[in-house]
Amino acid sequence: MPGDRGLAPGLQREYLSLMAVMITGHLDHHLIEVVAPDGGTGRAVVENTVDLTGREP
């Protein structure tokens, strides 16, 4: 989600969290801040996942 200057940062996080729950149906996600090449910032939703194959990263 691009950084929307019309929403307070706390409201942006809550909005993204709500959308992630609605889309995935579960609560195990993280919000991270990303920086665009032009210096702008935004947020992304990242799901918690576990590698159950036992492979090394």
C-alpha cells in the first residue's frame, strides 16, 4: 500500500491489518514499512510462514 498522506500512520496500519485478516482469514501476519526508489514510504503485509521441509535457508 503506498503511503497515503490523507491517513494518519496508526490508521494506515489498522486498515492494512484489517484488510489482511479479511483476505487471508487469519491473524498471523506482520506489517513492514518499505521505501520506494523515489524515497517515498509505504507498508506491506507479510504472512508468517514456517518451512516444514527441514531445509536450511
